[in-house]
Amino acid sequence: MRIQICGQLAVERDGQRLDTALPGRQGRLLFIYLVANRHRHIPRDELAEALWREPDPAAFDARLNPLISKLRRVLGAEAVEGRATLRLCMPGAWVDLEAALDAIHHAESAVAQRDWSRAWGPVLVALFAAERGFLPGEDAAWINEIRNQLDMLRLRALECYAAAELGIAGTELAGAERAGRQLIRLAPLRESGYRYLMQALTAQDNLAEALEVYQRLCDTLRDQLGVSPSPATRNLYQRLLSAT
């Protein structure tokens, strides 16, 4: 079983797509919530709150039960276990969000050990999942939590990607530059993007532009927060100055 919940929902078992058989919008939301929380038992009232903004306690069983029955018909009777609490039971299933979270840990470990080539594969797994987004057009607290998780995952993956590209160097420096610019665009107050961009530009003999990036950071932090860059960023700037 392969399940993709980031971006467009896709569920495949033994080469057969199952997502098209899920019971409408609320059935898909129920399935995705069960997937995202599949390692615990979920109370029925929690499921109702995830699906409906203001669920009526007297009515949500009548609304929830048909969705659960349809999920069991599509996925198999054993796939959704429990009554008072429910849990998705799919041993060995591959879920893209879980794979991405696991991959970023492997990527960060490889970067910490300066094993740039070993970081490459995991960082792409994490980055591709994070960039797909999550349930566009839907709005709920749990959906926003996962979106925030993916936003942070994307930043971490871009940092690993930039570090690996810098470590490999050569023709990969352009990738480090792109990742640095993306980090700055996505998180303009996060200094890591500026540092990666400064290093990538310097390695490509664009020192003057690298120094301009530092000045842009200084201006942004002063205007937005009233602070100066961190010691790590100031030390990098001084090293670049000493190279002139």
C-alpha cells in the first residue's frame, strides 16, 4: 500500500488506485485524518470535529457511520478497526508524509557528518513532499498544523540541500544559490538562507553580491526586529571581507 496525502491524494494497493473510490470530500478528509494519525486510536468526537466545524453530538454518529462503512468497503473491513475509537490498520503501508519526516532526519545527519552524497537522496524525498502542500482549499486547525509542519520541513530540506550542494561544489553551486534564494523568499527573517547564498555567491566569484546580501539581511533585521545578525552570520561576513 502506497499513500500520498501531500498534494493530490493518491492511494495505491497492488497497482490498483483506490482513492477514486473514497466516499466524496468528507470521506477523503476522514481517510487523510486517519492516515495522519494512524499510530493511535482516535475518539469519534475528535473525528467529528476534524470533519465538521460545529458537529452536533446528537447527530455526528449518524453522519460518521456511513463514511466509516464506505471506507471499510473500499479499503477492507480490517483496515479501520474499533468502534468507540478508530484506528487505521495498514501494517507496512508507505505514507509520503511519514517518509518525508524520516528522510529529513537522515539528510540532516548526513550533513552533520559532511557526507554530502548521502544527504542527496533523503533531502529530495523531504523537499518534494513538502513542496506539494496539503489539502489546498480546505480549512481546519488540524490541516493548518500539518501545513505548518510541511512549511518547516521545506525550510529544513532547503537548508540541507544548500549545504550538500555547497559541499559538492563545482557545477552544484548554482543549486546552493537557488536554495539560498528560496530560503530568503520563504523565511526572510531566517538567517540560514542568507548565509548559504553568501557562500554560494562567493564560491562563484561573486563576492560583491555576497556582501550585498549581508547588507540586505542587516536592513531586514533592523527594520523588522530592531536587531543585528547573529554571531555566526557576522563571522561569515568577516571571513568574506578578509578574502577581499
